[in-house]
Amino acid sequence: YFKSPNEDGVLIAQGMAASLGLGLNDTLVLFGQGYHGMLAAGKYPVKGIMRFGSPALNTSLVYLPIQRAQTLFSAPDLVTSVVLMINKPDDADKISARLKELIDSDQFEVMTWKEMLPEMIQMIEMDSAGGVIMIGILYTVIAFGVFGTLLMMMNERRHEFGILVGIGMKRHQLAIIVFIETLVMAFVGALAGIVGSIPIIAWFYNHPIRFSGEMAKMAEMYNMEAIMPFSADPGIFITQAYSVLILASVLALFPIINLLRLKALDAIRS
């Protein structure tokens, strides 16, 4: 955010600016303890005001250029920590393990965000457990919907199947055709669902739902921004499409078993 590592100025959080009555180009005085117990004191013009989703950060955070911070704390060429922003968060454990091999563990400590925030991990696990239950309920509803469609298809085409078997078509061949039809139907349905959801997901990805009232207060209690973010990760769509296809494949066993047991004469009379 700064033009140079030695720029004269600070960036402060919006909540801090409001509580201190500071605006752009006002002066912020910082007091603290520096390296080896030395007094840390300095005054800096406010160059910018930032808003953070976390209430804890929004009321306490100050950004200084690295060289200005080293001068303030009498710690030239020293840093207390280095934060790595990686492109793929899932690679954090691999990168951490590699850094631990390269860096002297007696002098430096390498930690992932999971190790630094165990409480957050517990919250994520609790939320994931609730999500698994909701997904289970959702797939149960989908399973009944697909099963109902297959059951209706079998009843409506029972006469047709009886005629096909009666004129010499093998039951296993008919079962394979119905199985393929079921997969095609599930694939088209999943594809239509993905295409139809893209505009909705894109809108909410750029305009997340913002909570208010008690929901907002509850989120602030956990130092989280009071919003419901949406993900546009293609892997989510692909995973759900695979799940629907697998579910349809399992449910397709019902018409296959019925066709293998089909009595042509009874089916023709139906």
C-alpha cells in the first residue's frame, strides 16, 4: 500500500480513525516499547483509512512502512515475523513442511494459519459438520425425485418394454439402454442446473449477502465480517455433478432389476 519502504505516513483502520477522530493528513502519535526495552515513540501523518471485516482488526490495526517500523522500535534490519500469501491455500501444509526443512528450527518457527488459529479450525469443523447434514438431506430429496421419475418412466413404458421383449429383444440389452437413458437424463439435468446457477452464483459472488441485527452481532462476537460469501470454484460444480451421476447410477439398478424380471405377456396386457 506504500510507495516506498521508508514512506512517511501510516494507514489506520476505520474503527480506530472514528474512535480517535482522525482523518486524512491528521497526525497519529504512537507510543510503545522497542527492541531491548527501549522507548518507542513517533508521530506520523495519516495517509489512508482502511475498513476490515473483522471488528477486532477494524479497531486496532495500524500499517507502517517496514523501515519506519524498524526505526520506531529501534530494530534496524530486523523483523518479528514474515507472512507468506500463497496462491493456493490448500498448499499451506506442503509449503510449511518444506520451509521447516530449509530454516533453522532453533532460531525460527514456521507455522501455518491452522496452527496459529486452532479456534478457527474448530469453528470450521463445526460448520462443516452442519454442512454435511444439510447435504445429506439435500441428496435424500434428490434421490427421491430421481427415483420417482424412474418409477413413473417404468410404469408408463411397461407396455412398450413388454412388446420389445415379446418381439425378441434381449432383456439385458433393454436394461443397458434404460441404464444409458438414466445416465443421459441425469447428465442433462446436472448440466442444466450448472448453467442455470452460474448467473446466480456470479451475482452473489460479487454481491455477498450482508447480515444485520442479531446475526451481525453474533458474527462480530467471533471477529468475523457479517456476510455470507459465495464461492465460484468450478470444482464445487464438478463434484456435485459427479455426485448426481453416481446417485442416478445407483438408482438405475431399480429399472434394471425390473426389466430382468419382466414378464412380457403381463406387460403387454398392462
